[in-house]
Amino acid sequence: MATEHSIEVERLTKRFSDVTAVDNLSCMVAPGEIVGLLGSNGAGKTTTIQLLLGLTTPTSGVARVLGLDVQLHRRTV
């Protein structure tokens, strides 16, 4: 299945109790692009990667990798 973007993130949010780790993130990464996540400590970089890998569940929003919704295609370890 060919997709226009390798990664698509739409309004992704992750909250832990009273802390918002990722707040309404939207972005797209085209095939062949190289992307880096930059930010200070506590900016949500690790949480974003965990969301893209399906290791944690978003509070809201959708993340797709290679056209697949990461929450619908999670693998339990």
C-alpha cells in the first residue's frame, strides 16, 4: 500500500494527570525525509516517539506510520 507520507500526525495530545506532555501536535513526514525532534527537557520528545511506536496511548488525535494507525496496529510485548 503506497502512502503519500511516511508519518502523519493529526492533533496528537498526551496528558498525564495534570501534565500535558504533547499538546495538539500535527505534522507530516514524506518518504525519504530525515527529521529530528529538538526541544528542552520535558518538551515531549520521548513521549512523541512512544506515541508513534504505539507504546503509549494518546489522549486525543491520530498518528499513522506508513498509512497504519499506530493505535489500531499495536503489538503487546
